[in-house]
Amino acid sequence: MSNAAPDRADDPVARHTRAVRDLEGGIERDFERNLSYGEYLDLHTVLSAQHPRAVPPRHDELLFIIQHQTSELWLKLMLHELTSARELLRSDDPQPALKRLARVKHIQHTLTEQWSVLATLTPSEYALFRSFLATGSGFQSWQYRAVEFSLGNKNPDMLRVFAHDPQVHAELERLLHEPSLYDEVLRWLARRGHPVPAQVLERDLTRPYEANEGVVDVFAAVYADPARHWAEYHVAEDLVDVEDNFQVWRFRHLKTVERIIGSKRGTGGSSGVPFLRRALDLTFFPELYDVRSRIQDVTPDGYHGGDGS
């Protein structure tokens, strides 16, 4: 038996420690005629869109810019999915609408986790370039307002913030007058035979949604018999997921801002942390929370000691 060392080319351990991966013969190299990855994504535009303003330059400003730019990209996708979900429900097609909402929930998780990256910015680091934001603020994100409008948190007064941009103002004005996702859910429930009150279906869409006891009754019937109303039950629970995720995002936003600037006022003129804290009291789908106190606990003898039938 030979004691000679094995050929390293045949040694799996040696192969796994190689530092170079040879290009395969079929890998495309000619992009004079073919579309490249960078061209498809227009990366030249995307990667050249970061313009730090601090003088002298500050290392951490790029983090701040990219954090907010990527958030805007995710908001763009969220709007795309919410709009599609709304249209699908309008067409009485809930299954793909639920798929859209599932994607929205993953987007929300990503947006929430991004706060942990910004939270690595210390107060001292942020103070070096904060003044260069001037009056710029995340409060002025028109896509964030569009998401809120799409979910039902309508506020006509918000349009004044965007009066300087006619195109954005017009888009928000359009969303203000259109049914929200929740409006379409309630209309869909009515078409499926549920007694949604007429005043809810015919309400002024430009106003914030107000809870209605008749809608609580509708959801109480759905939750009392999920097997019979499975599609409605599934849509309702997905909406609760979306609202819960939105509140977690708001909370992480609040705590990140508090961690970095404390009780300072916001660059856009708001009170800062107190203003963000008041957002935690907002709700998109109030009846879906009110109905929870209506659901009766089952006892061994039936509901509240009944006959179990």
C-alpha cells in the first residue's frame, strides 16, 4: 500500500478550499448586443442617486440616504401589491388578492427590520450632518401617505404638504377619492350576502373611516362560523396581520428616532417623537379589533354554560 499523498485535485477537502471559481463556458460575456443585469435594473441611475450634502463630507450620511431610498422602493412595491389586491377584490377574486397581501406582509417585515440598520447611527454621528437635511423629513414621503390612503387612513389636510408637487398632489387627490382596500373588502362582503350597513357602503370616501357597529355584527357572524365563511375569515385575518405589522413598523420608527435624536423637534417641523407616538393610536380596520371582544369563549358545557348546541 502506497503512503504517497493523494493528488490534491482529487481531494474533496482541497477542492473546497480553492479561492478561485473558473467561469463556465456558457456564461454570457458579450453585452454589446445582449441585455446585461445592470441595464435591466438601470443600476447606473439607481447607484448614482445618492448625493450626500454635508460639508465637510460625513461617513454616515450615506447610510441615512440609502436607508430611506430603499424604504421608498419597498413602499413603491407595497403600493403596487395593495392596488392589485383592491382591484382583485373589486372583481370578486379573493384568492390572488390574498397572495398580494401575503407579499405585502413580507415587505412590511423587511421595512421593519431596516430600522435596525439605521439604529447603528449614533446621536453624535447624526448630529454631524442632520442640519444639511434642512426641512426635509420622512413625514413628506408621498408614497407613505399613499399607502395610508390605500389602507383607509384618509386625511384631506395631508394634501397641503404636497402642494409644491402638482403630479404627486394629483396622485394623492386621486387616492383620496377612491375606495380604500377596506372599502373594497366591505363591498365584497356585501356582494356575498353579508348585511353591511348602507351608510358604510355609501360613505364619503375622502373622510377617515369611522367604526360602525353593523360592520362589527358582520364580522362577529364570520368569526362565529369560520368554516362556513372561510374566504371572509381569511381576508379578515390577513387585514389584521397587515395592521399589526404597520403598528410594529411605526413603533420601531418611533424608538429609532427616540434613540438617535431624543426629544428634538423633527426636521420637517413636527414635534418629533410625540408626533410619532400619536400615530400608534391610529387604526385602519377598527371593527376587526372590536369584534374580538364579541367572540365568546367555549366552555365544556357550550357557550357560557349553554346547552353546547
